[in-house]
Amino acid sequence: MYCGNCKAEIEDTMLFCWSCGTPLSEETIIHKEKTHTAEKVESPVQTERKHEPKESMTDEQIAQQEVTATVQNEANIKQSTSDVQSPSEERYEHERIINMSTIEPKMAESVENISVSSFSGQVKDTFLHATERINRMVGEEGQIDLQLRDVFSNVFKKHSKQDAEKLFITGTELTTPKEEDIPTSWPKPWLFSRIFIVFAITYFFLSISAHTFENINAIPGLIVIGSFAVPFSLLIFFWETNAPRNISIYEVAKMFFIGGAASLVTTLVIYSVFPLEADLTYGGAIVIGIVEEVGKLVIIAYFIYQQNSKYILNGLLIGAAIGAGFAAFESAGYAFTFGLLYDDSVMTEVIFSRAWLAIGAHTVWSAIAGGALVYVKGAKQLTNDMFFNPKFFQLFAVPIILHAVWDMPLYALHRFYFLYIVLIVIAWIFIFTFINAGLKQIVRLHRNAQ
């Protein structure tokens, strides 16, 4: 029993409430079943349904309501306990969530940056070690800390018409600098990119004429321009990197056309002595590498002898001129042949594939050979015994090996042009190493002249 006034528990024998002193009677006594000392917390469902008549509900429904109410009471108690947090705790939790949302993306970004920087660092270390070994082959020491971004920085700058004209008049008696005035800093070529753009625009209009208007008279021009675009533009790159500025554009064009065509003849003469089988094998690829590089070397040596070049950079330019002419005429021949055997789409595919692959094929291989020959020759007159010099033989083996591997039936490595890309990178490492050696040679000549 409970007091109706203060709800204190009382005994049956009491006349007054021991807590509030209220007289006890039937009106002031509440009869309740004793369960817990604390009152039950009623859920909204209980409050809503406690006034419903019990007679309309079964025992099973009543039991289900009681279970639901008990679960709801426990959830309310837990919620009320968790909601009771001090302002400092709430502020700490809020700051923790914000910090985690900020830190996690930064951590992911930093991990990604570390992986990218680590990969680029490994590539740079590999390049530096490679240049150090190649440097020893050309008589130099140390690594080449080359920043390609700086070398090609002028490509994206605006140049006037007069800037191009100043380059085109170099190499004459009036414009060739004295030896002590030759620059020794890394060259920054840019004209080669403009030459390529001229070829590309010309090819575009010829392509419209040939394919859109079906004018077959445009096909020969399409083949010539498409085949000459990359080799000739690449030749201009080597002409711009020729720091001595002692070879004119006229001489370069003569070596390109006459030297390129003559190297085809010498190659065919050697092929008549060492014919190839119909099916390309590993041995056949080696024969191709030897025959074609030797055939081009004969013409390279002729122009080096004629020019009596002593600068390594001259050797790179002369070799590149012969190789570029060889590549242009050969690509035009392949495009014409596939156009006759198949259709224009195959011819266009051949033009494009041989064009972008030309950045690391005949032109750079012959440039390596020309640079190696002038490196061994120096200021002396070219003689036959220089071709058997171990230093030259070691360097000349590089383009032969690159050419042979290029033609080998390594079809598993042709996926995504992987093999060709690797060979192009290797060839250009040798090119940049030779350019560095040529600049150091000029520095030594400056010192000796003082």
C-alpha cells in the first residue's frame, strides 16, 4: 500500500503516513502491486494504449505490448545516458571528426605523392647512372644532370619571323661564330617544332583532297609529306643543337637528299652480297642491323671527310642528316607499296606508324654513328684505321644492336609498342650523352685557346 498524498509505502496497521502525516483511510490509500522501488518508464505506445479496454485485447497481444515496451524503455535509457555529455566532450568529438575527415585525404594524397616521386626518382637515378656509363665510353666522367623541361622550354614560347630567319642564315662565312665565341650551354631548340607543324598542316590539306574529294593526284604528295615530316623535323632539331653553327641549312639539305638516297644505294649493294631470306629470323635481323648501319656509315664518313669536322656535334648532325634521308625515302617506299597491295587505309596506317617510330630509329642511330666517328677522329684527318679503333667499334655497335633488336621477331614485346619505346629511350640517352660530350669538347677548346 502507498500513501495517496506522498506515495510513500505504508503498512496495513498504520493510521497516519509516517512521511507526510496524512491520516490514512480507504480514500487516501493506494493499493499497488509491489515490483521495483523505481517507477517504470512508460513508452509512448504504453501511454497511448493503457486506456484501451483490456477486454478487446487477447493475452498474446498484451504480452507482446509488454515486451515491446520493455525494449523501448531500455533503448530510451541508453539514449538518455549517451546524450548526457559535457560541452567539452561534445566539442572534442566534433573536432575529432573534422580532423579525421581532413587528415585521411591528406594521408592518401601524401602516400600517392610519395609513390609518384619515388617512381620519378628511380627513373632519374636510372638515367643518371646510364649517362655516367655512356660518358666513360666517350671519354668523359660523371653524370649528366639534364632537365628536359629546360632543353625544350623554347618550344612553347612565341618566336618572331626574324628569329627563324636568323637561324636559317647560320653556317655561312659571315654568320659562323669564332671558336672562342661558341656557346657551351645546353641548346634550346624550337624551330624543329614549327617545321613539323608546317608538314602536319600540309598533310591535313592533302588528306582532305585525297580522301574527301577522292583526288588520286594528291596521293603522291600525301605519301611524301607524311614520310618526310618527322625525319626532316628531327634533322632540324640536330641542326639547332649544333652549337658551332658551322654547317648551313643548304649543306644540311644536300646531305639529307643526296646522302639519304646514296645510303640506300650502298645498302642495296651490300644486300646483294648478303641477301636476306623471305622469313625474318633473329639472324636475319642481325644482318639487317649490320648491313643498313654500315651502308649509311659509308656516306656519313664521306661527308665527315669532306667537311673535315672536328666537333662531336657536327658528327651528330651529319649522321642525323644521312639517317633522316634514309628513313624518309624508305618510309615513302613502304607507304607506296602497301597502298598498291591493299588500300588507302593501310597506306595511311603505315605512314602514321612509321612517322612516330622515326623519332628513335634511323635518324638517331646514324647520329650516334656520326658522333662516334668524329669523337675518334678529333681534329685529325679521317683515315681507314679509325674505323677499327676499339672506341669507335664499341660505340658503333650501339646502333647496330638497337637496329637488330628493333627488327627481331620479339612479338610478345610488341604489345603497346613496348619494345620500340624502350629502344627509343635508350637511343636518346646516347644522343643526349653525345651532346653533353660535344659541349664539354668545346669548353676544352676554349681553355686551350686561352
